[in-house]
Amino acid sequence: MNPLAVQLNRLTLQNPILVASGTFGYAKEMTAYVDFAKLGGIIPKTVTPQPRPGNPPPRTVETASGLLNSIGLDNDGFDQFVAEKLPYLAGLRTSVIVNIAAKTNDEFRRMATVLNAAEGVAAVELNISCPNVSGGVDFGTNPELAADVVRTVCDAGDLPVIAKLTPNVTSVVPIAQAVADAGADAVSLINTFQGMAINWKKRRPVLGNVLGGLSGPAIKPLALRIVWQVAQAAQIPIIGVGGIQCIDDVMEFIVAGASAIQVGTANFYDPGLANRLVDELTDVVAQEKVESLTDLVGTLQISRAQ
């Protein structure tokens, strides 16, 4: 038995270490730094039905313990992705989870239908939560709309479906429950927090699009809180995302209730991190004297005064 194996309803991963969409390109860019076969899975950059030029520059700015980005889903479009990027990705010896975004259910359906017929796709991750694209975040802030998208993609075929949810709501719990009821196999928690940076001397925003998404270590406490809240209230596997940069970060998400995690911003400054985490997780299982990492999922103990 593989002690690191993860089961997210219909999706089986060889280990829980994934690399987050938007931080890993289309994998080929990371060949010199990463043994892809060692990872639990790769989530390439978000792809949309039509090509997108993205937002005006500047698109990124470093903040205290974080990164603010406003890329705007810059990509060459779904058809080119399928023709030029997917064949390479399908040849990698790991699970490939394709991240898609769209403005209508029909667009989501078309992409999902094609991906269900393609070789080498392990699952679909729905980006219904990008904070710097007009229209994209609307699905993720409304339980009914989020559930409709999930049903649409589930009806398009048998591929497992993951919903990547936004933290930019009063509570993520009802949205997580809605997508679970609609058939999602897992939720990715969380996408970035909406924020901004200002050059006060020029009286101007730093980002060309004014607002962007904050990621990195600064958001880890917030991401942990949301993972724990959803794990307590919704019956759906969780993939934890937000500020992970060491094995202790991984284990905090695991005991909070996440069954898997995604390494995001850390890929930019430490591209070998995800590979090392796989080895370190094996050591954790041995040290904790458990048969499987899943034995540690959701084991956080909360002591409340009576």
C-alpha cells in the first residue's frame, strides 16, 4: 500500500502534493527543476475558451510576505491548449488536472466535453474564483451559480471535477456545500484574496488593473481558517492552498482537514520545493507511526471551555 495515496472521491492521486495553476506554467518551463513523476499532480495555467491578452502591466508586485498579481488569465485559448500544450502534459508520468475558466455555462460545457474525450486528463479544476477578471468571480460568490457550473461540467462526462473557490465572500461554507451537492469531487481552498498596492507619492495604484490577488505566506492563516471551517461543515474532500512553503505548512493544512495541498507562490522562488515535500511527507508518516497520511487528515483537536 502506498502510504501517501489520496482518494478525492473519483480522483486518485499517488500523493497529495500538487502544484497550483498559474504558478507552474504548462510544466515544460519547469523541466530543469522538477521531477514531474514524483508529484501527485500538475495543474497547468488556467485556460479560457478564447485567447486572452491579460491585464495591462504592471501585473505583479511583492508585498509583505506575499505576492499581489493581476495577470488576468493571459493565455492562448482552449483550442490551442488542446492542440499544442495537452499532448506534452499527457506524456508526463503524473496526474494532469486541467484548470478552466469561462463566462457562461455553455463555454464550460464545451471545454469539459473536449477534455473528457482527450487522453491524459485526470480531472478538471474549475476556476470560478479569479479575483482580477471581470465576470469570473461571480460564479464563485453565489452558491446557486457555482452549483450550476459544477452540474454542467459533471454532465459533460466522467472526469472528476474540482471547484476552486474564492475567499472573497462572507463565508465559503455554503458555496462549498452547494458544489458538493452538485457533484464536485473536491474543492480547492482557496484562491487569492483581492487586494491592492499604492504608490502614494504618485497617487497611483501600482498594478495596471488597480486590484489583484494576494497569495503567499501572508494568507496562510486565513486559508487554514477556511479549510478548517469547511471541513467541519461540508462533506467534501478539500485541497488546501495558500502560502505553503515547508512541510510544517503542509501538515497544518492536513490536520485542519485538507486531504491534499497545492504549492503556489513558492514555485516562483523555490521550484524544487514540491519534490522535496513528497520525501518529507514519507518521513512524517513514519514518525507519526500511522499506516497512511489519510489517518492524519482532520485530526486537529479543539479544546473549548465547558
